[in-house]
Amino acid sequence: MNHIIRHSYAASRDGQTVEELLRSQGYSKSLINRVKLTDDGLMIRGEKVYTTRRMQAGDWLDVAPAGGSLLRAHRSHADAPLHSLRR
């Protein structure tokens, strides 16, 4: 049985785009571009959505990474201490 790891994020305000929400969660532009190209990469209530979709407060965005490397990339970035991200 294959298990799909998905992340879910709630919109904090009306009018927030999918891209704005993902960027606020630490997703890079290139990571967003890779995720949105998958069949079920970005979904709201089971419907595939574009990054320009304006969400309503309380909408939940489901994100399915396009392979384990995307999940590791996002997790390592989000979980890394701030001082380790600076150069």
C-alpha cells in the first residue's frame, strides 16, 4: 500500500492566494512551481487549484509533494534554525 504524505494549510484571511499562503509557510518559488505541476499537487476541497486562486479565510489547501525530495527540501528548510540558513 502506498502512503501519500500531504501537508494542509489554512488560509488566514480572505483574498490570500495559494502562492502567498505557501510562501508564508516557507515554500520557495521553485518548490511551488514543481508541486503545482503534479496532478494533485495543490487542492482545495478535492479540486485542483492554481497558485493564483484566491482563498477564503478557513479554506484548507492540501499540498502533495512531487516526490520525496520535495518533502525533504521543505521540511529541512522549515525545520532548520534561522542561524543555519544565513550565509
